[in-house]
Amino acid sequence: SNHGWVNDPTSAVNLQLNELIEHIATFALNYKIKYNEDNKLIAQIDEYLDDTFMLFSSYGINTQDLQKWRKSGNRLFRCFVNATRANPVSLSC
């Protein structure tokens, strides 16, 4: 069945998710200002946040929307992996 499921954008969980998205978006904006040369990662963060907001702010979530969101997340993860490989961060405190 390809009916999807019903979502309540006004539920406490979704409101918390929106707060988290706003927090991440604020962090991403600060990152953009500081590291504006990292365009690919910044663009992928923006796309993932937009996809997350669009997915969980609607009343119906279908398989296609969910798959788009998951692919966006996978692309973002790969960007982080590639950025880490290119610029390894010291793990010492």
C-alpha cells in the first residue's frame, strides 16, 4: 500500500522537531558566515533542513516524500564524511 501515514504538525513532538530544525539552521547560518567557501556542505545542510521541515510539517507523509528526505540525509552524511577525510580534526582535547 502506498497510502503513507497521517502526521500532526501541531503535536508536541513535531513542535520540538521544529525547534531542533531552527537550532540547526541557526548553527548552519553561523557556519556559513564563518566558512562561506564550503558551499557544497552548506547547500546540502540547507536542502536537508528544507526537506525535513517539508516532510514533517504536512499532515500526510507518503513513501515518495520519505524517500526524498532519506536520500537528502544520505547526501548530507556523505558530505560530512568527505569533509572529515579532507580535513581531519584532532580528537585530542
